[in-house]
Amino acid sequence: MFFNKKKGPEQPQGRAMYYIGLPGFNQNFACDLIKENDLLIIRQVKPQAQASMSLSQIQSIDVIPENDFMTRYQHTNAPAPKDQSGFWKMYMVINYIGSDGLQKMIAFWVSNLEISKLNNFVAAIQENSPVQNYVL
């Protein structure tokens, strides 16, 4: 047909709400997360801003419920949400080594309705990561 162009393989991507960790990004604004070759590109939709990092900088990615995130990363005891609508947040925390050599983190959140898409994106990011081997 007229519009059936063959496309190359799609890059894994997801969308999440930015929470904390990137200077110049607005909290609670949507960001596209794109895996492109060996880069993770974080693109804020409006107003436009972009950050990128090598996948080798990523130490770990945690996907956890809001109250666990608040306790572990914000050091507050947030009660479980009492919203009866069934809406709750899951946080994705990317722990990484910054270009200055320091341990850093970036956090995003999604609603429980979007968690499967986020989990698929995290799996795509982690699929070629080296196996961590610990000597005890």
C-alpha cells in the first residue's frame, strides 16, 4: 500500500513522570525514556529538556511501590495510599555512577496501570547488563 514503509527494529522506550535527580527537569512532568544502542536517553516532553547516559553507568534499577520509595530513598514514613479508586504509584529508581564518579540516582513514577510497560522497558535496559558476581 501507500503508507507501508518498512521500519527498522524499534528502540525500546517508555514514558514516566519525572520525580527527582535531574537538574533542569520539572517534577511531575512526562518524560520519554529511550534505549538507543548503549545509551539511555531521557527526554522531557514539555518544556523540552534532554539528558543521556551510557548504560554501563547504571548500577541498578529498582521498581518499587510509593511507600517503599519514600521510606528507602526519601527517609520518610509515608503511609500506604488510601485512595479507593485503585490508583497508586510505582517508582523506578535508576542508581548510576555520574560523569564526576559519584553515586547518583534518578527517580520516575508511573501509575499502576502503566507498570507492565515500565517493567518491559526495564527488562530491555537490563537484558545485556553483565552478571554481577560477588565473592563472600
